[in-house]
Amino acid sequence: MATGTETGVHEIFDLSSDYLDRLAALRPIGATYLGIQGHDHRWDDLSPEGGAIVRAFIVETQARIAALPNPEDRWAKLAVGIMAEHLELERAYYDDGDDALDLNNIASTFQNIRQVFDVMNTSTPAAWENVITRVETIATPLAGYRATLAKGLAAGRTVAVRQVKAVVEQGRIQKGDDSFFRRLPGMMKDAGVTDAALVARLDAAVPKACDGFGAFADWLEREYLPRARQEDGVGRERYLRQTRRYLGMTINPEETYAWGWRELRSIEAQMKEVKENNIVTWVRKKNLYIPSKLDEDLENVKNYYEDYGYYDVSFGERPLHLIS
């Protein structure tokens, strides 16, 4: 394959492609989410040592970008700028210790370990081989993740009590009868994959995966929760870091919150108006739903819709069902 230098294209594009390939190998969970093939059977090293390896790779890539010739066309300039900012934010994630605070109720590594299975291919025996391998080895990312959180705990840097309690509850769910993992054998059967060896492996792996999540929840409750912060707020500095990392832009939090509250009040006002004027409320107020006068009632309802611009209104079987 020709390099950027040989083709006359700025080398930032080859570098970016190489970076993504190597990052996918270091972060297989992210690779699965991005649809990058070849990593669906593997896990990230979520331990502090694994984080140090990713950070070193980021620093190395920053140095490679710094050594590139200055871009001349706008697309190369844009690519350099995007890569430089991305690497800066990813490096700050480790330098600021945010990796040790990566625990919350909805979008943290804990959820990613479980939810990555939702985006994995499950249509073939080979795909289920990947799924099963990850289920069999799920104790490894959970142990590494726990070690990183323990690093923060030892340094007195913890998340809020409310976040910990939410994750404990989620962990207990994955331990129990309603666990996602306990549904996997049925899902594999529904996919038409009946290979006896795969079935046996999955049957053996599921209880261990459930126990792994239960043990993680137990550790959080026993060791982490008593030392978690009482206050929910993460602080302005960390909030701004993470919003920039997730949004790719710097926001004014006060203006953003004010806008959010305005939008919420507007939505609530619209909901109130809809409630007061929706068809069910109207029918109740008018006392239209009288079984003995059903045909007349339906005609009234049809006329009501047409008054509001709806046409070709028709009713099928059981046309109106009111729930008190």
C-alpha cells in the first residue's frame, strides 16, 4: 500500500487510519461498538496497567502528529486539528484521573461490559463463538475495572453514593434470575445455532458471568460504598472536561442549564395542553362513550378528528378503549 508521502496525500490520513486500527486492538469493546471486525472475542485491559498502555500509545501518537509537515489543504488541516483535540482529551482522561471515576448509573464502563453484547453479531455459529468467548472470560475485564476503581478509592477519589447504589442494583440484577446472560442460551437456540459444543460452553459460562457481576456488586457495596461521596455534583472542572470529551465542544454550563430548563417548561406546557385537549379527555367530558349509541359516538369522534384536519378517519374492530 502506498503511503501518504508517495501519493501526495498528507500523512495525517495514514496516521489516523493506523491509530484507529491500533486503538481497536487496545479497546476491543469500543471496536465492537464501531463495527471494526476482528476483536469481538476480546476484552479491554481495564486495569491501571492497561490504562497506562493506552495512555502511552496516545502520547506516542501525539508525538507522531507533531512531527508531521504542516498541512496545506483544508481537509488535512481539519484532520490534524480533529486528531490533535481527540488525543488531548483522551490523554487528559488518564492524566486527570477520570478513569478511576468511571462509574455511574447509565454510561460507564460497567454498563459497557454488559451492553456490548447487544451490538454483537449473533447470526452464525462463528459469531456465537465470539459471544461465548466473551462470556467465558468476562471475569477479566471486571477484575481490571475493579482494580482501577480501587486505585481511585485508595487516593480518596470516589463517585457519589447514589451512583454506587445504582450500579450495585444493576449488578444484582445481572446476578439474578432476570440476568441478560441467562437469556443467552435461548437466544442462541432462536438463532438456529445448535452445535453441542457451543451449547455446553455457553451453559457452563453463564452462571460464572452472573456470579462475576454479583461479586462486583458485593465489592462495591462492601468496600466502595462506605467511602463514596455524599454530594452528587462532580465539580465544575470535571463536568467541563467530560462534556467536552463527549460533545467535542466547550459549553457554557449555566447557559446550557438555563436552555434545558426553558425547554423542559415548554414541553410540560405542551403536555398539559395535549392532556386537556386529547381525544380521550374530550370523550370523557362529553360522555360520548355509551355502548348503546356506539355508531353515533364513532361518528362524533370522526367529526372531531376531521375538525382538526384529519381525513379518511376510519375505525376497525374495538375502535375505542378507555383506560381510567
